[in-house]
Amino acid sequence: MQKTKKSVAKRFKLTAKGKLVRRTPGFRHLLASKSTKQKRRASKDKLVAEGHAAPLLRCLPHGL
């Protein structure tokens, strides 16, 4: 039985259809210098691209 990679489990979550969701980078500090458009887009979660999702899904064998 394969163990869950905890580093992956903390950074990604699965949707109901089994896709991976990630946080957008660049939204933790130095926000005063960023445009409103940039901050608005960074505040939303994004789906992981299909080509990158396969190895990450193998790190989550129990479907957290």
C-alpha cells in the first residue's frame, strides 16, 4: 500500500470530478505593489494542467 505524500496533500485538493486544484502564487505578501487585476486573479484557485496532474494524483492514492 502506497503512503500519501503529505507535501502534495497540503498543496492540492481534489474536486468532485477528480481534478486537482491549486492556489495561485504571489498572493501572500507585497500586495501593495500589485495591480487590482493581478490581485483579483491571484485570489482564485486554479486547476492543475492535465499533463502535470497525473504524477500528483499518484501521490494521493487515497483521494484526499
